[in-house]
Amino acid sequence: MKSLEELKAIRDKARSSVDLRTGDALTRVVVGMATCGIAAGARPVMLQFIEEINKRGLKDVTVSQTGCIGMCRLEPMVEIYEQDKEKVTYVKVQPEMVARIVAEHIVNGQVVTEFAIGAAE
């Protein structure tokens, strides 16, 4: 670090990452990160959600993690909670699926039914 400006830039970058994972947002993305989820590849999925949401500049979305969601054979699992809507659970999520989930579901409000379990049309 050579200047106060560099330190402020580092702080701002860290703050934006923390803001994405905390707070009251209209949409919450929750990734199952118990042992079963991590073993199935949940960590890269969570990181891809964070990257995609940051890339799109979505301010009303948080990404967090939880323990076991309860259906280990369907991991990695991602639950999306939207204000005044029913929870949607995506199963066997891979990093390459994330951009589509963000674009279609989070941005445009259309559940990606082929990736979801028990999704209502």
C-alpha cells in the first residue's frame, strides 16, 4: 500500500463483498454449504452467484450460505427467497447454470423450471 486512496479502494471492495452477503434485500440467494453441499461443489456455485450479481450491479440481492438443506442427493442446492413470493429451490446447480438463473429468475422474475424442484408455473 502506497497511499490512503489504495487503502480506501481495498476497504470499498471488501465492503461491497460484505454488503452482498448481509443486509435486508428484496432477493436472497441461499446456498447449501454443509459437508454434502461442499463435497458436491457448492463453493464454486456460491462464488459464481457472487460474481454474476456483482457483474450485473444488482444492489437488492444478497448471497449467503446455510447448513444442510436436507436433500443431500440433490446438492448443490440453492434457495431463492423473494419478497412476497414462495421460495424456489434449485437442485444439482453447477457454476455454468448460475448466469441463466440470475438472468431469468432474479432479473426477469421467471423461474428456471428445468433446474428447480417443485416449482409452480
